Amino acid sequence: MTDTLIKVDLTKSPTENENIHNRWHPDIPMACWVNPGDDFILETFDWTGGFIKNNDSADDVRDIDLTTVHYLSGPVGVKGAEPGDLLVVDLLDIGAKQDSLWGFNGFFSKKNGGGFLTEHFPEAQKSIWDFKGMFTSSRHIPGVNFAGLIHPGLIGCLPDRAMLDQWNAREQQLIDSDPTAGLANPPSPGTAHMGRMQGEARDRAAAEAARTVPPREHGGNCDIKDLSRGAKVYFPVYVDGAGLSVGDLHFSQGDGEITFCGAIEMAGWVHMKVQLIKGGMAKYGIKNPIFKPSPIVPTYNDYLIFEGISVDEAGKQYYLDVNVAYRQACLNAIEYLKKFGYSGAQAYSILGTAPVQGHISGVVDVPNACATLWLPTQIFDFDINPSASGPVKMLDGSIDMPLSHDIA
């Protein structure tokens, strides 16, 4: 039997668990230690630590304090790991906790986090998804049912002191360039949970500990949907013991995690195995993690592909801007799905949760980059392909996602 090294009780706050942390800092103590070659299981909270509930109100999505996230299980120390090594992590299996067979997707209020399409969806909304084995469906978004590809949205190793200082300096410089724009997230010590750290040491570390929101050189919040069972990840090691942590599990996600409270967020567990490649960072010239994807993918082979170019909704031209192009591809797909009776919010949620593919299709033909969004047609209970007879409106609009109005 494989040992479960970190367990979580979903009836309790993650801040009561000393094997959980929500910041990156080199001084966070290891929650446990393993040897190279060991396999083990870590249980995880959902990324909000249970703040989002299985109900028909989006008030929780509206009101969440985003300085509290993400809640991670770890760090796991690997004996013999030294700076410059590569930590090889095999994701052997991953799943939902049996007492929590559901997940959520949502849009944050523009006044509290926003998202990729926040100008179009400025108010908080939420959809709940029930798990039925490997499939999921939502009472808030009828007409879709699809296979999940469960993966950790966030996994990585602890930074060293130099890297932490570099993160804080460069992100603060970005914040200072436009202090009202929310371009990055500085340390927020008041809501930092630093694992086993206590007292003055905890307070000093919390004042400079990095938020977990973005991906960085160590991995972190990369939201790569193909890091599922059977995947192998090579992480740069920056501190003795590596300090591997994981959390933010997703049942399913579309490329880009465009809804931000994105994918289908869940509590669960990860079964993994670790090995070391001594001196691997220099041997292979690795700065950021690399990975081999899961051999398991939802088998959908019929797609509608929506194009977007780097011209925004107002007609403004951008130079080879892939972000603008992908946003236009997403908006084009949403407008299409609305013709079948979905609300804009329901369509947006589908793109954030279903196994949608995003591609950079062209970045050389000035001035327009081209990005594409691949929507699998087989996830729908009805035919969404274009035809001479026009779209058949399958939904009457009586079911929609819960909405909460912005905080005044």
C-alpha cells in the first residue's frame, strides 16, 4: 500500500493544517521527506480551501479574498536533492476525494480579480459540475457532457533566496509602472499560511513570500491540462531537498483556463513518484520545467475551429498580439454558441471547462497574429455544426448560471 503522506479534512480550514501553505518562500519547512524512487500520495484542498460551495449562489465567487489562494500540499523534501539537480516527478494517478465528487467553475467580479473576458462578463458567476466516474455534467449548463482529464493546475518546487528576490523585484517594477492596473500581486502577509513556520520567523518570511498566482521558473501555477496521469515532469531544483508542492486540482480544463476561476476546480489526491537527475539543469540547459504529457486524452476527433486575429472588439489593430487574437477566437466561439440558446456566460464556462484546444496558428504575417480555438463537437447532446437550415435553438433560456451583482 502506498502511504498517504499528507491528508486533508475538507470540514476544516486549510489554515489549521501545518502541511499546507499558500506562499512560496525558501524557508518554509518541509512537511515530510522521501527518498528518490519513492512513490506516495498527497491529498489536496481545492485552490480556495473550501470557500466555494456546492450551491446555486455566486456570492462566494464574488466575495472571496484572493490573497488567500492557492492552498498547496507540501513541501515534500527529497533526500539528496541539491540546487542544480532536476527533480523528476511521475504523476502515477490522480483523482477526486470520495467525499467531494463535484467541482466548480466561475468568473470573478471585475472588481475582484476579473478574468480573460472580464469586460464582457464583469459580474461574478458560477457553475457546479458533478463527477460521474470519468465524465462530468452541470445542472447550470445543460446539453454538455464530457470526459475529464484530471490534472494539478499548480505544481512546483521552492525557490531559493536569489530567485525569490528576483521575482519580487521584477514584479514590483511592473506594479510600479501602473499601480492601479493590477499587473501583478505583491506579497500579502496578512493572509499568508506558511506551513509549519511560527512566530517572528513566520512573520518575516510572510512579508516577502511570493504569491502563488503566476507561473514562474520553478513551475507553479501553469495550468497545463496535459499534466495528467502518466505525465512526467522535470523540475529545476533551487533549494536542498527541492521542496515539491502541489494543489489546485482540475477535473477538466480548456486551454488557457480563460475563466480564471477556471477549469473545474476540485479537492482530490495525487499519487506521484520522484527521482533525481544530478546536475540536470546544466546538463540539459533547463531554466523552466519541461514535461512529457499524459498518454491519456479525451478522445474527441471532430472539432469546430474558431479563428481570431489581433484586432480587438473595437477594431483597434495590434501587432502580432497572440493574447488579443486568442481573445477574439474565444469571443467568436461564444457568439456562435449563443445561437443555440446558451447564454454568453454558459458558453464562456464551456470554453473554460471542456477539453477545448487553443493553438497559436500564425505569428509571422504582419500585422495580424492568428490564434485558434478548437471546440469538440462531440461533447454536446445535439448537433452544433453549421448547416443550410440554420442553428436549432436547443435551450429555452430557463436555466442559467447563478449571478451575483458587484459589491457596491
